[in-house]
Amino acid sequence: MLHQLRVYEIFEGNKAAFHDRFRDHAARIMERHGFRILAMWETSSEARTEFVYLLEWPDAETMAEGWSRLAADEEWSEIKRETAAAHGPLVGDIDERVLHAVPYSPKRIG
């Protein structure tokens, strides 16, 4: 089992559009492709606002296959085109980390 942490820079001017798209479309389409979202957060600093979410995968191969299927999904591609046309870019920098639990971790998520 492994976890993947994703951090998206989002923009204050179209933050609501980002959350609408993720809630109403991305999460649903991701689930269709085997994504298991454990939790989602928003955080902000003086420098930027971020959307952070944690995924759980059985292994690295399944994770890679899930992301490949999402990238090839026609519905998701169309939704991204439509929302970008209506609101401009919704996501800036993306940071990603694959997390491997250490044996002495006090609690395993999921």
C-alpha cells in the first residue's frame, strides 16, 4: 500500500471554479479510474493558496495506470477545456509525492 500526496496551486480569483470542477467532475472521474481519495484540504499562505489531497493506491503500477487512464479520458479532457475557456487556468504549479509508511508509523491511513 502506498499513498500519494498532491498539492495544487490554485488562484483566489477562480478558486470557486476550481472547487466546483474538482467536486463535481474530477473526483467522480478519478473514482471511475480506480483513484481512492482519502482526504482533501485547502491551505493558504501569504504567497499562495493550495488544494491538497491524499490518495491511496495498492501499488505503484496501479497508480501509474490510473493516471494514464485519467489523462486519456475524453470527458475529463473536455471538462478541462471548457472550464479553462470560461475561467482561465484553474491550477498553477503541481507538487506530487509518493509516501511510503515507515514501520514505526503510529497510524496507517485507510
